Amino acid sequence: MIGRLGQAATTALSALAFVAASGPALSQSPPAATTVIRAARILDGRGATLTNAEVVVTDGKIVRVGARTAVPAGARLIDLGARTVLPGLIDAHSHLTWYFNRQGRYHTARDGDTPVQSMLAAAANAAATLNAGFTTVESPGSPEDKDLREWIETQGLPGPRVVTSLNSISRGSPDTLRQLVRQRKEQGADLIKLFASASIRDGGTQTLTDEQIAAVCSEARSQGLRVMVHAHSKESVMAVARAKCTEITHGVFADQESLDLMAANGVYFQPQCSLVFSNYLDNRAKYDGIGNYNAEGFAAMERALPLAAEVIRKALATPNLKLTYGTDAVAGAHGRNAEDMICRVQKSGETPMHVIVSATSVNAEAMGLGNRIGSIAAGYEADIIALDGDPVADITNVRRVSFVMKGGKVVRNDGTAQTASIR
Ligand SMILES: [Zn+2]
């Protein structure tokens, strides 16, 4: 993925060189090589707040953050006034390919939609996600992510940077599992997604032996791949933590002992607070009757809501445990990816700054991209968003995204005052 990000930057540079060489087009719409972004406050994604500062962006990268100075000749000034700037948000768990079909039902392989129609739906989800301020998502996962990732990266499709596991892994002998890890790597996966427990709708009990889990996580480690493991029950969480897999997603039934083991073994914890459950419950008619989306399944999700808030509360109080931010956004949830930030503050007592850092620099670090995205700092990709209002004072301001820049390109700016003046 790092290689690909670098490649995208190189492509952008050579595209600029091509435009410059081709002559006339340049004078009609001069590409502002340097953009200066000013706002009342800038949250750097690592816990610091700068006031009345500016971010300078050149060729898609942040080159300076700090006190305001004279705007360089020819640079574009984007003055965001009273707004709050922060790094593009990262959702470490989003299923962009999940959608509701035109009959208002959750799309399945047999509903008659063509692969093209499914891809268009995924493209719409990607655009909604980007507009909501999420400039990177991690998808665990679907084979279609590969094309989505490439079209967003190189073909101008609007969407967040996509990091994907491609197909998930859920069964096989230890040897087969090791083989599957190597196969995913060859197929272009950025990480491995492993199911070590059943769905919460089926009780969440452990589905792989400790030996199978260890086989996947040790093979991935030797292949330089991270592993995100789906685990709900305490036993499955303990097994995954013992195997030192990279990250545990869900963990609704994790207790203090298992949280402590995650912390001791440096395993990131990615809990969901409410969006995934409330989205299913709010859209019950669209899912009902498909697979384990039945009365029992919906009841299990209703029960999970308070448990999830409580396990996050415990996790926050667990020394050295790092919490990432992943909503498990499915059909109906795309574009509402910031809702768990609000839930984590309101239901689990997390501070707004802590959850913002979780959804930016901690997520980037957990994804192995900590030196490229997730921070507003010199040398980082210019993934920059702005909110109308201060999220530290009121976390619900994360719903008020009004500016999105990805890789130095403005994809959304709802503001009216003093924007985009060329000096
Ligand atoms: Zn998921």
C-alpha cells in the first residue's frame, strides 16, 4: 500500500508535467501548485490544537504547518474562517461493496443485479464516504475492492483511499490457511481478514482452533501482512491475542482479562459502538429474512448495544491498550461513518480528542501508514477536512463536514467566504 501511495503521487506529478508541457491548457486553468489553508483551529490528529495557523500544501503533500506568513505569489488561499481543520478521517472497517438494491433490499448474489450495477453502487458508497470526511477506509473485505481501489487511485473515481483484505479467510487446515495467506498477498491484498468467531447474530463463539489462528497470524507476519481478526467471544479474543495478530475487530464479549492480554501483546482493539447495530435495526425490513438476519439475529444486535458501549468503556481504562476506529459500515451506513465517534464520547465516556486521534493517527499507525496519512504534519499526504464547529467542544460537529481535500485535491467545499482566491 505504501508503494501504491507513492506510485499515485508520482502519477500525479507526471500528469502535471504533461499539462505544463502541453501549453495552452495551462493558461486557461492554472493548476495552483501551492495551496494555503487557513482556519480558526487546526487539530493535527495527534492531540495538538493550533489556533489561527495555516497548512501549506504543494503537489498533494503537506509541506508546512504553523504560524501564518505571507501567501506565496501564485499560491491559492483557502480561508476556512471559523471552521476546524483536521486530518482526513479513517474508517478502519468499511464494506463499500455492501448496498441496498433498487428493490430496497440488502443486495445478495442472487438478486439479479449485474456486476456493473453492483460496482456502481459501490462507487456511490465510496463517494458518500469521502464526502463525509473519510479520506481512507480499510475494507475487510471483498474481491471487488481491488478494482475500486485502483479506479479511485488512478482513474478519478471519487472515493477514499482503499486498503483491502480482498476475500476474507475463515476455514482450512493450518497448512491450507498458510497457503491462503500467501495467495491473498499474490492477489494484491493489503492485509488479511480472518474470522475466528461466529457472527454476533449466531452467538459469536470461537470457530477456529488456536492452532489455526496462530497459523494465519504467523504466516502473515512472515509475509509482511497485517491481520484483522473478527472475534466476539472471550475465548476467541484470548486466542487471537495469544497469537499476537495485529488487530481484533468487534470483541463485544471481551472482558478485562482479554483486554489486558491484548494490551500486553500489542494487539490493537477495534470495537464498534453503535452504528453497525443501529443501522441494522433501523433498516431491519431491508435485511430481514436474508441469512442470519432474523428475529434471533436482530435481538442479539439489540442486546449488543449496551455491551459494546461497556466494553469500550473498559478498553479505554485498560493501560497500554490502543483503540482503533472502525465502524463496520455496511449497506445503509455509508456516509455516516462518524457516528461511532459520537457514540464513543456519549456512551463510553471517551474524550472527543481521544476519539479523533483514534480515527486519524492511531488508525494510520495500525494500518502501517503512520508516516503517510492520519496527521497534519509536513511530509504527509494532503488529506485535510474541515468541520463547521469545534468537535472538541461538541463531538456532534463531526457530522458537519464542509470541506474535504484528498491528496491535495479539493473534493468538497461548502463554504462561501474567501475561498480559493488566487494571489
Ligand atoms: Zn465487517
